[in-house]
Amino acid sequence: MNPIAMWNRPRVRALAYQAVLVAALIALIVVTAQTVADNIARLGIKTGFGFLGREAGFAINQSLIPYSHESTYGTAILVAFLNTLLLAAITIVLCTLLGLLLAFARMSSNWLLAKLAQGYVELFRNVPLLLQLFFWYNAALRMLPGKRESISFLDVAYLNIEGLFVPVPVFHEGSGVVGWSLLAALAAATALHVWARRRQDRTGQAFPSLGAGAAVVVLVPLLAAALAGFPIGWDVPHFERFNFAGGAALQPEFVAMLLGLTLYNASFVGEIVRAGIQSVHKGQREAARSIGLRELAIYARIIVPQAQRLIIPPLTNQYLNLTKATALAAAIGYPELLWALGGAIQAQTGQVLELQAITLGTYLAITSVIALLMNWYNRRMRLVEN
């Protein structure tokens, strides 16, 4: 075939342009890799991940697993990774709950409540997040009283300049039975909810699956605990001669990050939820009221399910931004990934490339998992099948 005639075909030209682009990208990667390798050899920089097995030699003030200054760099990275996951997970839950409250407050017919919610949103979303973190850490928390003058919450939790001291559960012999009963109750509540939805779709008859499921989740483990002699107790913090003993201490850095991230992201979540709910045509509400549905049922069964198709995609982006924003914790000394990999470990080992690769890969893995879960939920909640 004539080459000119072939080139005039749009598909052939498109494939040729794509091949040239791929070749250019490969060449750029090869040149970059070769330049990096030459510079490493010229400067005599050591490479490899063997340093992960060496002793770290520094302390971390918050750890979910056993750690000391004699632990390895690999253990230190794992501690920082778990701290990042803990901060992101708790913040996602709290900002979602607070965002829901803000959304409904802004749509409230109560003028004062609606204006207060609007003022909250405008204040927190228009102030830079890093500035808010500095405020909570350097201004608000540093103004708290000392240990002896701690703020008491019903004598079970205490807040002072050194952090928040909270009770922790203590599991005795037989507590495994309670744990298994809780899992069984959750499975039963889920099955009950699925059955109720299918029954309603088939017959039109509603069943209070949420209330019944909540009762099952509460009563079954409580009954199992009573039969086992209540094997789960609480270790409540208490002040001794010089310091608090018992319970768990949430460091000021963690509390500041939790406050800053939650309050900042809740303002965006609230606006996302409000926009999604208001996108549902008012005729849906009017039709639901005309058949006698209560306001709570209207939102739970009609408005929110339709609004989710607009809420979930931007909410996914907000969760991803929140997770990436945990890296700002390094600015106030909270031991998360960037603090450990880009600060403490890099300063001692000088393994810049390896540590940057671990940092990028870890954040990419966390955000990819969040995106996959939210996309799966979005597919489950969509109104029509593709």
C-alpha cells in the first residue's frame, strides 16, 4: 500500500505519535537513570537498603508497637507508618461525622444555627492548614495547665500541657469469648440489614433493621461478657507523686494534628455533603411527604442514596488530600512517615534516594488503598448499572 495513503489514515497517525511519545519517555528515563548512577559513583554515595537492619539510636515518643533506641531503622519506619495510619484513620472518621453535622446545620431552618455553621466553614477552610496546626500546637495546647492542675473529664481522662491521658481496655482471661461474640453480632446485624432491604424491595414492607441490628450488636457481647464474668476492664489514668500512671497518653503533637486536620477537613466535607443533598430535586421530598414518610426516613431512604452519586467522588478526593496532609505533622514534631524518613533517619544515614523511594511508595500505597475502597463503595451505591 502507498505509504502516503497509509499515513493519511487517522489510526495510523495516532499509533505513530504514541510510539514516538513512548520512545521519548523511555529515552528520558534511561538518560535520567544513567545521570543519577554517574553522579552517585562520582560522589561515592553508598546505595542499598542494608541500613534498615542497623540500630536507629533515637527515641520515638509515640509507638503502637514495642520500640526503643536500640531498635532498627526498619522498626522505626514501621512505627512511623502505623502512626500515619492511625492519624489518617481517626481523622477521616471524625471529619466525616463533623462534616455531616455541618451540612445539616447549614441547611437548617434555624437562622442562628445555619449562620454559625456557615461562619465555621468560612473560617476553617480559608485559613491555611499549616497555620492552623501551628495555632493548635503553639498557642492553644501550650496554654493548658500543668500536670498537677490537669483538666479532668469525669475523673477518667485528663488534659494538660503534656497531652491527653485516656483509659485503655484491659483484657483478662475469657475476653476472647466477648470478642468472638461481637464479631458474630456484627455478622448477624449485617445479614439482618441485607434481609430487610431485600424484603422491602420485594414486598414494600419496611423493617427497623438499623435499630434491631444495633440492639444485637450491643446486647449479644454484653450477655457474653456477663456469662464470662466481665473479663474486660479499664485501666484508668491517675496522678501519682510526679506523673500520671495507667491508661494511655496522647502526645500534644498528636492532639494538635487531630484537631487541625479534623476541623479543617470537616469544613470541606460539610460543603460536599450539602451540595450533594441539595442536588436532589425538591420534588423527591414532596412526593415522599405526600405518602406519609417521616423526615428521617425521607433523608435515609430517598435523599441520601440519590445524593451519594455526587458526594462520593469529591469525598474520595478529600480523603486523599487529608491523608497526604498528614505529612505536615513533621512541622510540629509528630513522628509520622516524613518526620522519620525525611528527617531523623535521613540525617543519620544519608540514604536520600532509598528513603525518598520508601516515602513515595508508602504514601502511594496508602492513598491507592483508600481510592480503591471508595471506588468500590461508589460502584455499590450507584443508581444504575453501566
